[in-house]
Amino acid sequence: MAISDEQLKAPNTPHGVANATNSYNDWPNDAGFETFHEETNPVELKVSGTIPAYAAGILYRTGPGGHQVTTPKNKTFAVSHWFDGFAQTHRFELLPPSKGSSITRVRYNSRHTCDKLVEKIRNSGEMAMTTFGQQRDPCESFFRKVMSSFQAATAGDSKAASGANVGVTIKANMPVPGEMARREKTQRESKDSSSKIHNLWLKTDNSSLQCIDPTTLEPLDVVRQAKLHPDLKGPFTGAHSRTDPITGDWYNYNLEVGRQATYRVFCVCGKTGKTTILATLTGGPVRAAYLHSMLLTERFVILCIFDAYFAKGGAKVLWTRNMLDAMEFDPDRKNLWLVVDRRHGQGLVGMYESYPFFAFHPVNAWDVPSQIGEGAANLPASPPVSETEAGIVQNNSSRDASDIHGDAYSHSIRIRKAFEASQASETAPGTFDIIADIPTYPNLDILKRFYYHNMKGTSPGARNYVDGKGATSKPTLTRFFLPNVGSTRIPTTSVPGKPSRYIYGVCDRGNSTFLDGLIKYDTRTQTAVARIVHAQSPGEPIFLADPDGVDEDDGVCLSVVLDGTKGKSHLLVLDAKTFEEVGRAEMEVVVPFGFHGTHFAGS
């Protein structure tokens, strides 16, 4: 049973929302962080404009849904970091039109997926678990820290499906084996007339996976990656796994910490649900770090070990009881890129270095036959594209990773035309160049910006990031080249990892203390189109291609937007080509700022 709103809201304020009259630049956004509200029964939204029929299906969004609870002693416990907010999933059902060519009905429901955990926190007045960035009492005794560290190290999996806080990314129809597949059978009992969703899983940066009902969003099960394969016993992974859209194969990594960090790159077969360890990467320069994502091309899986290293091999996490305080940025250590073959069981096939940076996720990555002479490594560098300009946010081989070396050449997105001009060059048989576009950060300031007191419009701390600290919290869109990756065979299947011209994202141009607009960036012309409406804070846009379209940007973008002035959210639909509004579905409630989502097309 879901916990009532009355039990969880901050004292004397609806849904924990503070008065927003003193918001920076008259751009209220507190409601997007403070609101604790759920619609467990689907409600009809007011649709206006023209939403094309091909957008029919289910849009899921997941992320924090509030961060404060009231204890039995009438005190307020507050989660301090956005990444630790109470997980909530949202479901927008865009019903296919019975006649005509546009959608006229949209239904919405939502649910918190960590009720048991929230209830435990409410009763105890503390978050006694390892978190991403929860700030602890500096006066906490040495004995209590030791005991808490011991508990964190020995705690097992939660028996309650809603006892875990999992809600960064969401995946439908994930291939699963054995015991997990039996849970899928239970899910099929939920009737969903507009989709073919057999299972729905929530993921995060630890190895927990949470299964929820695709219609009611009720938590059904929580498991660890070790359920996929017994060797996946490490506590950390990437919230952003990758899926081959042709085969359905699912890729991720598992990180085991200790005296020597060990990354296991694995694949779950889309047809059988069987998990295969593609490579075990340990030894040499391999260090434990916070990797939110990985890269996938037609032939390779790539791990870039960003400069967000866990101190003492990860052991410090037990002492700090959060990941952020255990991270270190080392400006003198280069980033390490590990390239793993995903087709022929060759394991690690390349290792490269680049200057140090931090990143959350890549925009895109692909591979092409290596060029002889005018290759990618010889392309001219040019000035980077900052977020202010472009507006871009968003066989088991076990071997020592010290025996393969190379250099990752970094250039900005401005070099695309030079690279395309080199495609006519003679190719080097059996080797490939990998190209990756990644929004990079110069240090870890962006992670510290995501404390609630650094984001809310009424918070003085948030203004510091607008006026001063914000410069190091904005990314630079950078292109990386990894030349001459070895491979003895060339696959012929057409799969993901193809070059793309357009990038869609959210932007931060300093108009508010958080995200303030949507952006479309053309990598060919290197121009950006921004959609900024005062006091409206958008979420991550999701592009849906027009099945009858010809150009890459024929389609629409969906984004959940908070209107800070009205104190309500709406689902915005933009024409992806013109970036103009074509329709919307208005709501009577606030959808808190989330992380990521997915759209599952209707029947």
C-alpha cells in the first residue's frame, strides 16, 4: 500500500512546497524538487493542439519524487542530494486515435516505488544506508560511523519489493533468465491495451534492479545483478546500460571494488536471457571510478574510466556511507578507455588514454573502418562547443589491461566535416576507428551542484552556481577518436552506433537556478535552436521518429515541463524539425523533476 501524502509532506506546506515568491529571476522551480504526490488511479489530461498518431504508446519517466518526510516526533528529515530523492515513476498513456490522424486522449498515473524504505526513514529519522551523496552529521561519533559502515558492508538484499531506492533509468522488455523470468509471467497478468510490455525494470548506479508493474507501477521485485550471473557480485554498475535494437541484446558492466578494481563487461542475450561475461578488466592502470554509463558501437563496447575515482579502491565508501564524498578528481591522471569486442569473443581489443574529464553519458558513438593517411588522428582541432553556446547537457577474456595501449584524440564537434571528407581514404583492413561525442566536465563540481540547496530557486546557495560556480558545472560537447582498434573479423549485420546529425537535450543558460530550456543542435552546421519560455522548466526530451518521414529530424519531441508560475506540469509535444509546439497535455498536478525516461510504441 502506498504511503499517504499526509504522512510524508513537510509540516504545514502542501506536498512540502515552499513559498516560491523569492525565486531567482522570478523563475519558480521549488515545486519540481519538493512535491511528494502520486496519482495511483489514471486521470485524463486536457489535450490541445495536434499530437500525431505515431506518438501513441506509453511514455515512462522516472526520478526523485520528493525528498522530505515528517517523523513521529514531528521533525522533518530531508534527503540532501537530488540523486537520493525518493524514487517515483510516471506513466503517460497516449491513446491511439479511433479516427483521424491525431491523438486526443492522454492518461496519466504515477507511483512511488520505495514506500517501505520511506516508511523506515520516517520512523527512524535517518537514512541508514549507503547513498549517492547524503550529507551526514559531522558530530557523529566514531563508534557510530564504524557500526554504520559495518552494517552497510554486511546488509543483504531487501526482501520488500519497495524497500530499495531505484529510479534513474527505466527499461521495458529486458531479457531476463530463470527466476527473474518467472516474475515476468506475473506481470503479464496486468492488461495493457496499448502496449506489448512484458516487463518493466528500474535501474540505478548500484547493482540493484527493481521490477515494477507496467500499468499500475507497483513494485514487484528487487534483485542484484548476481541474479544474472554469479560473477556479477560487485556493488556498482552503470545506470545507463545499452541495448542492440536489432538483436535485443543488453550490455552493461559490473564493478567489484577492493585492493584491485575489477570491471566485468557483460551481455544478456535478447533471445535466451543468458548472460555472458565479455571481458574481465583488472590490473595495471584500471582504477575504481563512478561510471554512470558506457558506449556501444556496431562492433564494440567501450568503458571510459572517467576522472571520478573512488578513494582507497572504493573502501572509503564504507566510511563516508555515500559515493560522492568518496570520489576524487585527479587532474594529473589521464582517463582510460577500454574497448571490448562484442561480436567474436576477443575480449579487450584496445586501450587508450585522453586528458582527464568527468561525464555522465555520451551523445552517440560509432565505428568505421580505419583510415590510412588522412585518418581521424590527423584531423585538426578546433575550439570546444560550450553548453552556453550549444546548450547540450544530456568468449570471456580475463586479462590485465596494461598490455594494450593507444591514444584517444580529442577534438570538438566542429571537426565533423573534416572527418567526413576523409571517408574516401584507403581503409586499413581489420581495424576500426571509434568516434564518440560526449558532453564533458572539467571536474566534479556538477555532482556537488545537485545538492537540493544548490538547485532550488529560493535557495541562496543556488544563486552561487548561477553567478560564479556555474562555469565549471556546464559541459563542453567534445568528440573523441580512438583510432585503429583491432578486430580479426568484420560483422555484416547492420546494428546501432550510426552517425547522427541532430542532438536534442535540455540546457542551462543561467535564466534560472536549474534547467531553463530545450535545445536542438545540428552537428553538421554547428548551430543550435533553443526553446526557452520564462518560468517553464523542461525535462529531458525524447525524440519519436515519424515512420513516414524522410529527414532525420522528421518526428516529435516529448518533454514534461513544469510551469513554475502556475504550479502545474504539462506534457509538451514539439515538432522536432521546426522545434515549435504542436500540442500538449495539461495536468492539474506537479510532476517532480526526473532523470530519464523511455517511450514504448503502441500496438
